[in-house]
Amino acid sequence: MIEHFDVVVVGAGLSGIGAGYHIQANSPDRSYVILEGRERLGGTWDLFRYPGIRSDSDMYTLGFSFRPWTDAKAIADGPSILRYLEDTARETGVDRHIRYRHRVKSAAWSSEEARWTVVAEQDGEERRFTCAFLFMCTGYYNYERGYLPEFEGASDFGGRIVHPQFWPEDLDYAGKRIVVIGSGATAVTLVPELARQAAHVTMLQRSPTYIVARPSEDSIANWLRSKLPSKTAYAITRWKNVLLQQYFYRAARKHPEKAKERIVDMVRQELGPDYDVGTHFTPRYNPWDQRLCLVPDADLFAAIREGQAEVVTDGIDRFTRTGIRLASGKELSADIVVTATGLELQLMSGIPVSVDGRAVDWSQCMTYKGMMFSDVPNFAISFGYTNASWTLKADLTASYVTRLLNAMKKRGLRQVTPRLEAPVEELPFLDFTSGYVQRAMRQFPRQGSRKPWRLHQNYTRDVLALKFGGIDEEMEFSNPEPGEQRAA
């Protein structure tokens, strides 16, 4: 049996739940289904279960535009975020459209039929769906595998090696010596949390990352919520945080040396004048060449000051039976090693996609407004910002998709396809220097040097372009409904 929907959404995380809401709010006459490969909604916030898991963006911008975040903490823990997603899906009725344990295996477009055929697997059996529009909300990394370098001698280690993406429920780390390999968002989250029970925690990094401390609570937001209706307070706080973030981002990119000096000086104030901030907290790159790491209430620095944790900057020579021997010859003793070595980027969960019998090679495509692709009809992805909260762009993308759906219906046309009308300079999809980005960019599409092919990491510009701008710029509407003419 084949089921047909106007829209098939793949993925029931932040993006997928938001997509469902926008479809039913802006295009209420369209049917939709959300296919989720796992047994629960939540995506990242259900998958990651490591100690201390939390947002690295404030929840007034990571939360949905249509449902206020009302908890006191702006930097929220994973369980609170998952609960927010579950409540949002239930209260909006989006949860009734989710099909769990439906892992999408392929998607094929037919211009003759003006529809996608989506093949999914549920409990070992094949399920088929057709749809007029396919909306991929699968995130940007491989859920099945994290990035793990090959460490010489890892099999000799007598303790336990754990990757945060697959944190074991039975891991007892109380009173243990732990080495966390990495210096990104996961590492700086884990270290202070593990230090609460462990004998000692060492964050072993090959090179430093910019780390910024901020309060876990937004005092202005909490004050506004006590004086104003929740939706009004939320909207004001959301824009406050967006504009402040954009201001600091632009200032850092315009004056990188000043920004670098300021960030490093804030760390020095936390750790004292005698701490070797130059070695352990001063990166070689400029701020926002890679994403900054956020530590709420300076918890990482507190753990270091109190002697519960330390940072070691060195290379790894090999694992030994009792720990890790460093390039400098020093050995770190460990009972547990946590490899917070990063994610493996993966576009659209690696699902093979074809258009009229021809397999789509994403590396040969140009991205349109950061959400669609040249010559791929009726297809969009949700891909958030690298310099701001994911959901800001996800909300705009979902809203824009509904504009396209409504325009096709009004014009009596069944197909909408981005077409590159003039040559553009090709640029990388993402311009971050982070290792996990650089490892994957050859598989990703490219962006262009001009709009609408340029991927702007700027929420204010995207609001104007996606919410209020035109929809015909280098966009081909075609394939009329049988027996209908295009509306004037």
C-alpha cells in the first residue's frame, strides 16, 4: 500500500516539529506526515544522553518562534529541552502526524507524475509514501557514528573508552580518573559535570578553543516575563538576543585581534594571572573561524580553579594499559577515556535521492537560499546557522516552504525548481575551519557569490528575504495541474 501526502517531512527533531507546525498553520489545507527513524521525537536532544548535556545557544533563540520558552534558565539542560519539544508537539497536535521507526531509505522524483516516492523501512518491512513536496529535517550529522580518530594502542588500554554520542547507561565514573579528549562544546560541557563525582578530570586538547562564560539565566528575560504576557516578553527577548549576537559577531569579524584579546582576557580574569592562558585558552585562529564554546556560570573555570579538573595541551603518542602517553613523553593516568572528538557531518542522513531516474550528486549542486538546490524540484532541507541558534533559520525555512506550497496551488502549478540563470563564483557550503567541517565539505553542495545562491549567516537579512521577499528570483514554477491554466 502506498500512502500519499502533500508534504513528507523527514525527521522529528527541532526542525521537523517546527516544519509540522508551520505547514498546519500556514498551509492548513495540505496533508503532511513526519517520518522519524527512531522511537522518540527530539532528534539530537533524545540521542545525546551524556552527563551535563545542554544547549550552547540561549533558549530564547533556540526555542520556537511560535511557542515561548518559559523556564528560568536560558542555557538549558538536555532533558528540559526534550520536554519542551514533547510539550510543543503535543500542544500543537504535530505529534499525531509522526510515524516512528520509519527510517527513510530512498527518495525519487518523477516530473511526469509531479511527485516524490519515498521508501522507508519500519521494523524490517518496506513502507512507501508519495508526496508533492519533500522536506528534509534530518540535521547535519551521522546519528549512527561519531568521528573517532585511530589512536595507536587503544586496544591495549585497560580501562573503558567512551564516545559521548553513545554514552552507556551503566558507566559509573564516581571516584575515577577521567581523560576527556577534545576541546569543543561537548568537552567543555562534560568536564565540569564529570568533575562533580570523578576523582579527577583532564581535558586533553591538541589545540585550544575560544571559550566564553555567560550566566545560565537571562535576568532581563526573567524580569520581562514577570511584567508582560509571556508571548510579548519572549518576542522582545528573542530579538534582543538576536541583535546582540549579530552585533558581537560583526564586531569580532571586523576587529578580530581586539575580540581575541577580550575573550582571552575574560578567561584570565576567571583563572588568575598565574594560569598559562596563552597555552591552554588562546587559539591560533580568529574568533568565529570556528564556533565559540559557551560555558554557563563559568562552571568549567570553577572546576579548574578548585583543582577538580585541568587542561593539558599536547599531542597523543599512543594509549597505554594505564592511560595515554603524550607527544611530550608525559603520561596521563586514566580509568576512563572519553573521546569528545566530534561529529561526522552527513547531509540528509545519507539518503540516496534521484530526479527522473538520475541520482543527485549533492557536491555538484548549488544551494538556493540555504535550503533548496539547483535543478532539484519540490525539495528543501532545514539547515540552521553556524553563528547563531539553529532554530532561527529552521523557522524561517519552514515558513518559506509554505509560501512555495501556497504559490504553487494559487498558480495551478505542481513543480517549483531553483534554476541557475547566470554563472556564479562557487564557494564552500560552510566557511568554518573546524575539522569536522573540513572533513565533510567535499560531499556537500556549494554556495554562490551572489543572492539567491549565497548563504547568509544573518537572521535579520533572512527575515527580510525569506519572510517578505519575492519567491520568483531564479525559481521556475512549472508542470501545471492537468486541465488547469496558470492563474494570472
